[in-house]
Amino acid sequence: MLEANTLIELDRAFRDDPGKLRDLVIALQYQIQACVVRYHPYGFTVVTLGTVPGRRRIVYRLHIWPTGFALPGSAELMIHDHVYDIQSHILIGQVVQHEYVESELGAEFASYRGLYDGPHSVLERKPGTVRVVETAVSTFDAGHTYTLPAGALHMADVDPSNLTATILRTEYREKEDDPVILAPIDAPPSYRFERDLVADDVGVTTISALFRELTSAHPT
């Protein structure tokens, strides 16, 4: 993880001047390469940067979608929510956010609780079904920031032909519920997804590719 003072500086920049984030991240390349890196079921790589010191639980992560990424068996499970408030700053690439709300007029889905078995994801089906409608589709390019409150159903769409990366500020609520994930109504009772550690050489390669793109797209 990044050092406490570095995380405080990162948080200050995120809140007060997001335009500084790209250069700040570039300056932290070698520290970021030493952070824990895991695979995510939605196809991206998660680099855990650390928790900001203080009373509130604020965690920073770097999400990297490598060029040509694939969804490892989770393409039907993309609509979900989180137990924390999200602010996501696009470092490179583009993210299309789809937002949903429950409505009797919407499409019908099975609903799952997101649990954890160590670092792994376990989805357990809840009784009944839910109906949701799409309420917004927003496109965010590099340099833009979007926010989502805890409990907001959404889906992020990323083009696998381009490398994309975001830095996330996630602030946990005092009272956490289990995350919700939607699936087709004929889906099985449960799912299990591995969130394995990325091998050191693969992690370095993934992070290095990001920094090459960052520095070539916006030379300092």
C-alpha cells in the first residue's frame, strides 16, 4: 500500500483539484507497482492503493482494463450496487455508465447477495425477483469524474479494444449491507468467482502498460 502521507495527498488532490491526479499517479508509479494486485470478475485488474488515515473509512483503488480484457463468466452479472459511495476519475480511456432503478415497469431479474470467502466472491440468490429500468447512460472520458452513492444500481461498459484505467475513491457507510448483483431469472442458486492475486511479473506488465499510455498521451 501507499504510505499514509501519500494517501492523504492523493485524497486532497481528488477532492480539491482532480486535474492533478494524472501527474500525481505518474509520480507514484514505482510505489503503485509494489501494491497488491488482484483479478476482478468484471475483467479488470484491481490495484489496492490503501486506506486514508482518519475516522472515516476511505479506500483508494486503481482499476485497469487491459487491452483485450475478457469477462471471466460474469457477462450476465454486470448490474450491481456497492456498499460504499464511489467517486471515479478516468485516467485514460472511456467508461460508459448505465444507471438503473427498481420499477414494476422494468425487466425482471434474479437478485443475489454478494458475499466474500476470503478474497473470493460468492453470490447467493435471494428469494423472489426484482424489476429494474435504465434511467441514465453517461459517457466519461479521460479527465472526467463521476459519482455513485452506495446502493445505486449500475453497470460500467468499457471497450476492450482500448486500455482504460480509473482511480476510485470509495467511502464506506457506517452501516454496511451486502452488495446486490442482478442476473437472469433462470440463473443458478449461486456463483463463485476467484479474485486471485496477479503474479508479480504480470502485475508489473499491466501497470507499466498503463504508465506508458499515460506519459505518451500527456507528456510532462
